[in-house]
Amino acid sequence: MFRMSTISWRVGQLAAQKGWSTRRLAQAAGLDEKTVRNIVAGRATRVDLDTIARLSSTLDVTPGALWTSEPDPAHAWLATAGAAGQAQSGELEEILTGGQPGVFDTSLERATRPL
Amino acid sequence: MSRCYLDTNFLYAHLRSKPASTPDPIETWRRSVLAAVASDGGVISALVLDELAYRLILAWLRDDGVEDPLSRYRAEPQMTMRTVARRLTATWRAVESLSLELCPTDQAAVARAQALMAKPGLSPRDAFHAAHALVATCSLIASTDSAFERVRGLSCLAP
């Protein structure tokens, strides 16, 4: 099932595993230190393929390992608002006043259902 | 830490209303609950799923123009379930995507519910909801039901 995710860089974590500073990583990869610093800080949103190739090669991981993705609850809540249709006029107002549209006590409904 | 148990009426309102650009009472409630859930996650129980399905089935029958949904449901339960099957499947997927914690109905939850029925005298359904919330270490319950205010250790996050 598709879920909205938050994608974030793992470059800082991978560099730390090697005991490297941002400067050391930039030097080893032949990249501008500011570029690497922005990636590690999560500020970089547009990174070219050459930079990605250099980072993955230098860190000895596949390009995909440079990121991690986690489910984003905020996106999920936004996406599911109204997922069961739009309430009819007065339907939600009854909920707000503590009532329920129609017969909603499922235990009562079941307990009083004709045999 | 303030974990939040989501009562059925909150999830029902969420699933039956698109986000409003101008905050109405439902939208304001949704935002306050989501702020609570964002930090420590949301908790539900099988009771919530049971009630949610039942309420939505009746709502969908009304959407389809059935004047007396409960009578229709009782008279033709299998036909009704076939009619709403796709919508119910889509709803389960929506709820699943929220990554809510499902508190199990175990012996601890049952014992807690029994105690809450005796004191402060909650109705059986309310007692089971409150019991699940407490067992799951929730201090908040998103609900319009004021009965939960009588439960020590629970605060109601109402509209």
C-alpha cells in the first residue's frame, strides 16, 4: 500500500560511521564543503547526479542508501480527511453536540436485535 | 508525554469531512487532536473499528438515499455489506495509513473496564473505551462524550 513518506539524507550518519567530518567527506569526494554541509544539515533539496555518485562511491554505499524514508503521519491525516465521503447536512453537528446521527450504539443495537 | 486515545466519533468526523479552509468546529477539533497525536501517537482499539464500520455503513446507506438505514441493514445485512464492501475496504486502508497503535483487548483491559463500570459507573461501551485508553497509558481521549471526564487520569479533548 502506498504511504506518504518523509525522505531525509543519511549522509551525515554514514560519514559519522566512518569517523569523518563534513570537511573530510567533502575532500574525499572532491566536492565543495558547503554543498556537503547543506546535504548533511538537510538543507539541500536539489542535488545533481554527479554529487550523488561521488558521495555514494566515497561512502562505499549504493546511491539509495544515501536516503531514508519514514511514513509521514501529517500527510496521512491530510490524505484521509473525508476518505469515507462527505457528511450530509447536520450529520457532524450531531456529533459535536454529543449525539450520533442515526442509531450508533453498536452494543445496544446488537443486544436488542430480534432473535 | 500525553498519548491520545481516539474515540470513534473523532475518527468518524475526520473520515467524513474534508479539510476546511476556514476553521469550523470540526476542523478546529481535528487540528487540536492531530497536534496531540503528532507528538506521542494515537491509540485506538478494536471497539473503535467496530463502531466506526457500523456508523459508516449506516451513513453510506443514507448517502445512497435509504431513508431508514438501520431497518435496511437489519433486513438485508449480507446485501448491505456487499453494497458497501469497496467503500469499507478503502476506509480500512485509510485508517491503516494513519499508523495508529491498536491497543489489544487483553485481560488487563477487561479488568479495568469492569472496574470503571462499578466506579465511576460508566456504561459498558464507555468503560471499555476508557479502559483501553488507560491501559495504553493515554492521558487524553479525543471524544465528544463527556462521560470520560469522570475517569481519573483521562482528560477529554473535545471540540
